[in-house]
Amino acid sequence: MGVGVGALTPLSPGQAAAAADPAAWLDVHGDALYAYALTRVRVPAVAEDMVQETLLAALGSADRFRGESTERTWLIGILKHKVLDHLRRSIREQPLDEQVEEDTGHVAGYFDHTGHWADQPGAWGDPEGALQQEQFWNVLSDCMERLPERLRTLYALRELDGLETEELMRVLNISSRNNLWVMLSRTRLQLRQCLEANWFSP
Amino acid sequence: MNLAIKCSELARLASEGRDRGLNWRERLSVAVHLLFCQPCLRLRRQLDFLGKAAKSAGAGEAPIAGARLDDGARERIRRSLQRRGS
């Protein structure tokens, strides 16, 4: 077997275990794992712990990595479970205050008493171009940071990870679908306004 | 049949349409409102864009804001891996 061919052949489980190299995982994927965790749990020390736990778990289960996904996807998959577990636990200790969200209502500030825009959305031109600019991602990240913690967590799980309503209700211990949707609606309006103010028409 | 909705309701439906299926009446109300309301049409497009941006951020295609392991953290993790590995 030629060397070039060998490099492209998926590793058998035994080979994968033999090839497990957590130091290399840390070098290659450490920042990506850390960024993933930090976006969702916000506390740097917690995010660091999760990266460590993920790599340790990966080390213990390297024989289950069969090369069907990329190494990065495999590691992120492990990390995602750890993040969800962490959020479930911390939400149990400090439940979301649904009533407050409901009372404040999502229209507060954005519309006048007749239901018209208090401040109309402006023209964003061609926003697609922003996706190519690193500075845009910094602005989006800053805007997410400004959200109240519970809304930021909810938004990240919904839009970054694509969790559906039922799963969100379970993880975040929210009992009312309507409240959940109202909270998401408020969050999107706030993010929209923040992006407009800080990127599209500063 | 009254399909007229206010901008505040449009905003709620435009958002909820991303989280649940709207019924035909809601969809029709949205479509009619968007025919005549430029600001709400912008809102809908901007929410679409926001969703797309967030999704690529979630997929790790975009670097979210300089989140990098500093040297101290890297070293701590490296040591714990060595302990376990040996």
C-alpha cells in the first residue's frame, strides 16, 4: 500500500486509538472548542474546564472515533453534550423567570401604543458581504454579550445549535411554549437593533 | 375575514415563523402586511439574515470574537491530559 493511499484510508478503531493524540487535538482544535464553549456558557473558567473535560473524554473514547466525521466535528459533538449538561444543571439551580419575561412583553420599546414602529428598521443594503468580514463577527458577538444571560443562552441554543422548541423547554426548564417564543422574539429584535446601530448604520 | 395586523404583531409572527409553523391565516396576514409595509419587509429580511449569520457562527464557520485559549489555560489542560495519558 502506498503512503499516499494510506493517509486517505479511514482509520480502523484500533488504529484510531493508537493514533489518539490529545496534545495535537489541543493544538489544532483548542481555540475552536474554547470559542464554542465560551459562546454558550460565557464564563472563561467554565469554558476552559469544558475543553479539558472534552479532551479527556475524547481520550477515553478514541476507539469510537471511526473517521466518519472530521476530528473537529467529533470533538465538538462531545463538547456539545457537556455544554447542554452544564446548562441543564445551572438552570435547575437558578430557573428562568418566565413571568418577568411575559410581563415585560416583547413589544416594549420597539413599537408605540398603536402597534406601529417607534423606530423603523433601516436599510441594510447588501448584508451578505458582512459575513466575509471578521469585524462583523466581533460586532455580532458583542451584541450577544449585551443580552441578559438567560436570553443569550436561549438564543445560542436555538440559533447556533438549532435546538427545537421541545428540547429548549426541557433544557431551560421553561413550561410555556408561548413564553419561549416571546422571549426569542424579544431577543431577535434586540439583536437586530444592536447590529443596525453598531454595524449597518453606526 | 379580517387579516389586518399591526407591525408589532407582524414582528412577533416573523420571529415565531422561525420557531414553529404558522397556520394559513397567520401566513396570509403576514403576506398581506408585507405587501404594504416597507419597514416590516426589512425586518423580515434582517431576521432571515440574522438567523443565517448565527447558524454559521454556530457551525464554527465564523470565529466568534477572539475567543482563544491563553497560554496559562493551554498549559493547565496539557498537564491534565498528560496525567491521564500516562
